[in-house]
Amino acid sequence: MRDSVINIIAVAACCLACVGIWRLRRGSAALLAGVGALWALGGWVGPLALAHRGPLTHLLLGYPRGRIHGRALFAVTLVAYIDGLVLPMGRSPGLTVVIALCVGCVSAARCRRSRGAERRALIVALGSAVAVWGVLAVGAAGRLAERHIESQVLAAYGVVVASVAFFFLADSWLSRFSQPDAMSLAIDLGRSPVPSLRDRLAEALDDPTLALAIVDPSNSYASDESGRSVDPGTARPGRVVTTIRDGNQPVAVLEHDASVLQDAALLTSVTTLTRMAVTNAQLANEIESRLVEVTDSRRRLLLVADGERVRLEDELHRGVLLLLEEVGSELRSLPADGDRLAADLADCQAMIRDFARGVHPRRLSEAGIAAAVADLAVAAPVHVGVDISPRRYEPHVEAAAYFVCAETLANAIRYSHATHVEVRAHEADARLVVEIGDDGVGGASMANGTGLLGLADRLDVLGGQLTVTSPIGKGTHVRATLPVGAAAISAARQPRAEGNGGSGDRGPSER
């Protein structure tokens, strides 16, 4: 009897003493206080002799915050509460063994699902759960085997329960859980992209109701991560509003459970990491906005340049060439040297037409890409096969496709020593695909000259792409893709992940 009283007083005193100096979540401290109180009360009130099992199991499966997550954990905890309150169930050896096995399994599964340094805290909970319910299982097995070991089991059980209180207190002092929360949060925020800052904070702090408002530094406008306006306002009962600042400027506001950021070190870590994440997100949005502006600006410059090409070509045809034709007619009426002068003038006209064709061929504006490339094929000194649909496209798309064909054909003749060139173009998935292949010596590269690089720049601005495949001795294959229709505008507005550098494009020239 004396040993029993000492056991009751000692275990209850250990539990309540640890509660008095415990620095973990209030939920866990309250559960341990409940274990101590029910342990003492059960020593004097027979029906409550096993009532401490419920809060004790709750503490073991909810450590360190005292909260149960998941159906399996909730079911086992509920059964433990019922088992402790209903004496016939609590005294059933078979049911005790079953509950012990269930507690061990769900606690092990919980520990296995944890990650990083957080697992250390749950290992303490797992070891405590196995020790507590292991002793109960041994006592139940003894009763099933009809061995009288109740006194030894009771003494060992009291020692284990008191030890669990001290283990949890020591774990709290070592801050084995506050740091893992901050560490795992830092690791996840360092990954790109972060799925949701609010969700990650809520998971790390174990507060599903946590709310995050991001403050726009330019106008103090507060919004959630989807951009919807929110009012951080005054905290609701049991809630706390934490303002995160960068200097004197607020960058974010957290509304959370009053207990989740009581640890000063964890509060500092979460504040610092949240400020970094919000600042990085704002910088990323600003950079993306600038990229869109630069892309739109490049596209406008290209369209202006193409417009100037068309204007210059039209002025040459309607002005200079027309005047030269009139002068040529007058020269042919002169005796002697008139024919020679007229021939020289005709050569001058041909040179101007070639120049105008390089600036922007009139045929391209009048008849489209198919007719303009056909003219290139006729004028080429090698055999050129052309397979292009006569369909018309946006002027900037036709111009880009034409200059790809002209540049590649000129390179094939001048540098690849090709004897045969094939030019094909077709539309696929709202994109115009142009392919030019030759049987030359190969070795072409965008890095070796400005012609192809300028074409790549032009296509990049319009949302297209240029690829060159040119193994030595096996010819060259150039493939250009351009968005057409509605996609031509939307694609051109998207910032490119990679650029080719350089500016503008050139007429047929060196590789």
C-alpha cells in the first residue's frame, strides 16, 4: 500500500512539475497536466484508475503540439480514451495488447512520414509510446499467462510515465522541434518554384488556419498570393497578427494561432525567411514585367523596321526606277551613244531592283511568301525545289520566313557549294514551319557569322525559333518556326527563357 501511494504521488508530481517549466506548445503541456491529475485522482477514485490512458496516449501521438492529424491517429486516440474510462475494457488483457500494437504502428508510421531534423522529435515520441504501451502489453500478457507480476508492472509503468515527462521536457529544452520547423521551411523556400508560401508556413507551424497577406510597398495594398485584396485588420480571439517588416516598410502580415510562434527563435526564423521569400517573389514579378516590356519593345522596333523596308522599296519603284525608265526612253532616241547610255542605265536599274529586293521584295507584299521564294529559286544558279502553300500570313510573319529562305539559300550557294536545295513550308499547330536543306559541305553555325544570328533574333522577337543542323560533309538543314494567326501576337508577348543576343537581321550574307 505504501509503495502504491509513493508511486501515485511521485508520478503525479513529476508530471505536474514538468508542466510548470515546460516551454513547448500549450496543448502538450495541458495533456501532461491532465495525465498527472488523473494519475493522482485515479489512485483514490477506483473508476478513474485508468482514465489517464486517454490523455497520455493523446500526448504520445500528438507530440510536440498536442494535436492529432489523420484518421488512424484519431481513431487510436479515441479508443485509448474509451479504454481508460470504461474499466472492463481497460482491464481486458487482449484489448490492451491490441491497443498497444496499434499505438506502436501509428506512431512508427508518423515518424516515418516525417523528414529532416523534425524526425528527431518524433523519435522521442515513438520511443515513449513503445515504452508506455509496451509495459502495459507485458502486464496484459502476464495476466493472460496467469502470472502474478502486477506489482512489478505497476512500478515499471510509473517509472516509464515519469521518464516520459522528463524526456519531453529535455527535448523541449534542446529545441529539437523549433529548429527543424525553421530548417525545413528554409529548405522548401529555397526550392523553385515554391508551391505556396502560405501553405508552407501553415504546414511548418501546424496552423491550417494561418492567413498570409502580402503588402505592396508602393501603395501598402495588401493581397493574398492570388492577388485578391485582403484586410489584415485586428486579430480574432485566440489569434495573433504578426507584421513582417523590411526596415520600416511592412512586406507581409501573418494571422495565426496565438501559440504557434511563442518560441522566440522560431519567430525570428519564420520572420526572416518569410521576408526573404516575399522580397524574392516581388523581385521575380518585377523582372518578368520588365522582360515583357523589353520583348514588346523589340517587337515594335522590328515591325517599324519592316515598315520602313516596305516604304523604301515602294519609293524606289515609284520614284527612282520610274524616273530612270523615263530617262532611258529619252536616251534611246539619241543617235550614236544613246543605245550605250541606255544599256548602262538598264544595268543601273537592275542593280536598284536587286537592292530593293534585298530590302523588301515587292513580290512578297503583292503575292506572298510562296511567290517571293519562287522568284528566288528562278534566279538561283543551282536547282532549288520549292514546296510552299500559297496561303497568305501576317506581313511580319511573311517577311521573317522570306528572309530565312533568302539568307539560307545565299549561304548554300556561296559557302556550302551546294548543287541542290529544297525549300518547304507548312503550317502545324498554329505555327508556320519553314525548312531549307542542301547537299553542300555542311559546317554552318550561328556562332560563325551575323546572318543566321540576325535571323534567330528576328524569330525570337516574334515568338519563333531557328535551329541549324549542319554536320561536316552532310549538308545543312535549317528549320524555322513562327506563330501565325492569334498565336503570332500572344507568343511574341511572352518573355523568352533564352535569347540569341545580337540585334536586327541582315540580307543574304556570310554565315
